[in-house]
Amino acid sequence: MATEQLNVLKALDVAKTQLYHFKAVVIAGMGFFTDAYDLFCIALVTKLLGRIYYTDPALNEPGHLPANVSAAVNGVALCGTLAGQLFFGWLGDKLGRKSVYGFTLILMVLCSIASGLSFGHEAKGVMGTLCFFRFWLGFGVGGDYPLSATIMSEYANKKTRGTFIAAVFAMQGFGILFGTIVTIIVSSAFRHAFPAPPFYIDAAASIGPEADYVWRIIVMFGTIPAALTYYWRMKMPETARYTALIAGNTKQATSDMSKVLNKEISEENVQGERATGDTWGLFSRQFMKRHGVHLLATTSTWFLLDVAFYSQNLFQKDIFTKIGWIPPAKTMNALEELYRIARAQALIALCGTVPGYWFTVAFIDIIGRFWIQLMGFTMMTIFMLAIAIPYDYLVKPGHHTGFVVLYGLTFFFANFGPNSTTFIVPAEIFPARLRSTCHGISAATGKAGAIIGAFGFLYASQDQKKPETGYSRGIGMRNALFVLAGTNFLGLLFSLLVPESKGKSLEELSKENVGDDDTIAPTGTLDRLTCIQLLED
């Protein structure tokens, strides 16, 4: 039997866009700004870490992180993120979104500072403590994914819900860009204050003792924007959907949202049993019947997207070095190399990454989630093939611009595509009492893909004849790019299972206002059938 939607939820669904929407975007978005800064700033400083702690004066090459250390430094935060997404996603449905929200931010701030204060000046101590604290940093970052997405989806109206969730996620692009800007400023300041010769002239002097402060400042700098938003996170009331549908306190939900919306909402005399709705759980037949395909869609597409996305993001520096866009390491001192890496990544972020996020913000509630995700995976596949097929030509001197343009376009369509939609859809299509949990599961599956990308790409892209010191032979960069193209194509196929959630209330999407005996066509079926028909034509 169908049941009526509560008045307070109706009021949220039809509320005009106003100040509280933008405050929620900023408060939740600054968490994602910090998440991106913390996760991706490590990619900027790994070359510097290698020079500082692993340079052997007896060798003719600058030091670099050993294979196992590099994999750990790049991947350990992702492992923590995966665990945090599962744990805090579950906790957000058990204890409430708001009560857990502040703790994740505190954990991120403390562990970011601790990472920059890693003990000692010897490789073993510094790398060990850096990895330890980055795991727990990732654990806090992981909690931000399901909580931010769920809070924003439950606060927004149904007309512009996609825009606001996308805007929260788009702050990730600014976090990546901010990381490169901070690195450019800090490295430039230290380069001018403490000039050093290139490595080939004086190996020891090319590093300089001041370089040890540079990476620590960069790693810790991301705590500032996160700390500034803690007070406002604690001021946010619990979402009405948690209070009414899970806690069963419709009166409190109505009171909270009347203040937020600045309008009077009529109370309803409903019992807790009616407000909480169905009681079936994640592993029940009812959940699998209603949402099993949805969970398969959100987990598979996020997994496949992150294999490619994190492979490209974490190892941009290696790709730029291999195509000759960054000079050989021995011709630069340590801080000049850091500066050039940051400048290259800033260009990609400014021209491809950030615009892609904000194109999604602009068009998500016009085009819809399904079509943007399908388009994104399609274009990522095309541009990855466009790089891989003529790879030997593109890496020759004089052709690097073509490589960088194509590479930037893959980032643009990742963000104006599945990197945004895989975050948005799980926050909309699952029932309130499982929404945070299912988003956490989807996100954690994505991070499993990121871990495969972070560890696998590093080894797979090694030259088939002359791998880097400490690595075994791989399949080569060109073949690794073909594998990423295939991954994107699989993402395209699984995207056909993704439901369209544009313009519908959360209760309509999750079917919380229908009984078990009601028969409803799966959400998004028309879009999938239309797409398949178009492909056949």
C-alpha cells in the first residue's frame, strides 16, 4: 500500500533555492576540498621524498622511493579511505549524519598535522610514521564521502538536488588545484631563499637541508580550510529524513526544518512506526528485489572509474617525465623538480579537472545523471585510445602538446561524467535508513578500484625492457593505457544499469512511500531501454 509523504519532506522537496542551500554546499564542500588536497598532495611530493631520504651520493642518479615504499606512500591513504567509507557510512545510519560528521573532520585535521610531523630524519622512521598517519587520515576522509553526500541530498530540493550534490563534490577539483598552487608557492619561496645547484653539479647540495621542511609544510597546509568549517558543521541540525524516517521523531524534524527554511511547516500526528516505514535490512530479500541491481550499478561503475581515475591522478608526474614534459631529474635540484611537477599538474587541473566538475554542476539537472555518466565513460574511452594508439608518436619531442591536450580531455570527461555521477546517484536512490551505508559501500568499492590503480599502474607501466630500479618488467606505458581504455569501456557497459534520479523525490526513488506488494517499474528503465535502442539503431 502506498503511504503519504510527510509534510516536512514535501516542504524540503519543493523549497526554493535559498541561503541555507549554499551554506550547506560550503560546509560540506570544504570537507571535500580538504579530502582532495590530502589525498593528492602526496603525489606532488613523492619525488622530493625520494631525493631527500634515498639519494646515494655514490650513484649518478637522484634518489627515488623504492617500489614497495612508493606503493605504500601512495596507496595507504586509499586503504584507510576504504575502511572509513564502510565504517562511517554504517555509523551515519545508526547514530545520525550530524553526530558523526564533526568527528571525521577532527580526525582529518589531526592526522594531516601528524603526517607533516613524521618522526625523525631517517628514511625508515619518516616513511613508517608517514604511512601510519596517512592511513588514519584516509580513514577520516573516507567518512566524509557518505556523510557529505547524504546530508546534501537530504537537505536539497528535488529540482536542484543534483546541482547541489555535484557542487559539494566539485570542491574536490579546487582542492587538487589548491594543492598544486601551495606547492608552487612553497617550492618557489624556498628555491629563492636557499639556492641550490642541479644534481649533476653537486648531488648533496642539490637537495639542501631546507627541503625537508618543504614537503612537511605542503602536507600540513590542508588542515586550515578544514578547521575553519568545524564550527559550522556542528551548528547544522540533523537532516529531517534521518530524524523523521529513522529516529521516528517527526515533531523534531518539523521544528528543525521550520528554522532552516524560515517558514512554518504544519506538524503531523504520526507514530514512530509509520515514520520509520519498512524494517527490512541490507541483506534481506526485499532489499535485493528493490535495490540489488542499483547497488550492483553504483559499485561496479565507481570501481571501474577509480581504477582509471586514480591511476592517472597519482602518477601524472611519472607520465610527464616519460613523455619529456619535465626535464631529466639530474638536470635540476630537488625543489626545481618539485616546482615543475606542480606546475604541470596545475595546468591539467586548471584546464581539465576543475572545468569538468563545474560542467556537471551546470548540466546535471538538465541532462540527467544517466546520460552524463554514459557520455563521460564514452569520451574517456575514446581519448584514452587516442593517446594509446599513437603513443610512440606523441612522446617524441615536439609532439608533447598533443599528448597533454588529450590527457587533459580524459580528466575533463571523467569529471563531467562518472567521477561526479558515481558520487551523486548512491546518495539519492537508496532508502533513508540505508542511504549512508549504501553510499559507503559504493564509495569503498570505488576505493578498491583506486587501490588497484595506485598499486597496479605503478608496476604495469614499467618498461618491458628497462624498468626503473627496484621494479620488475611491466607491460609498458602504452599497453597500460590500453588497459585503462578497456576499463573505461566496461564502465560504459555497467552504466546501462544506473537509474535516472533527476527531478524525483528521495522517497519516490527509494520507494519508501510504497508497500512491499506494490509493483513499480524500476527507476530509469525507460532511459536504459532508450539507450539500448539508440545503440542498436
